[in-house]
Amino acid sequence: MTLDSALIIRVNIKEEPGFFYADSQDLPGLHVCGKSPEQICATVIKAVKALFKHNRNMDVEVIPATVDKDNFPRMTGPCEQFVVQRLAA
């Protein structure tokens, strides 16, 4: 896969007793946990960068994006979006 334009990754965040857990159907292998949604956000950014570097040898920029839930009616739980873009060589 080449990443010539921005890619949107949807991340599902679930609250469990004592922690939050996040995964993504858009990015296999992304599974993180943290004590707060804010910590999840920071951890997701690091994990996405690491997965792209390890699996595709790509350096990418990862930025949290806002979610317009009206345009994503199939989403049933809390979800965040992240924009991933390849860094210039």
C-alpha cells in the first residue's frame, strides 16, 4: 500500500472498569489502553506511527480529527478519527 494522500483511521474507544481500551478495524494490530480518553489519544498517535514504520517502512504524521457523527450513522459507540499522512522524504 502506498500512502499518497491522507488516510482516515476510525478508532473505537470503550470504557472498561478502571481503564479505556481502543482498537480499529481500519488498522489491524492497533490495540491500546489507557486511564483516560486523552491518554488513549496520545497512545493511538504513537502506536499508529509505530505500526506504519514497522509494517510499511513509512514515516507518517498522525493528527486527531473531529468526528461529525451525523455523517457516520453506522457508528454505535464512542469513536475517534485520526488523519494519517506520509511525511515527505
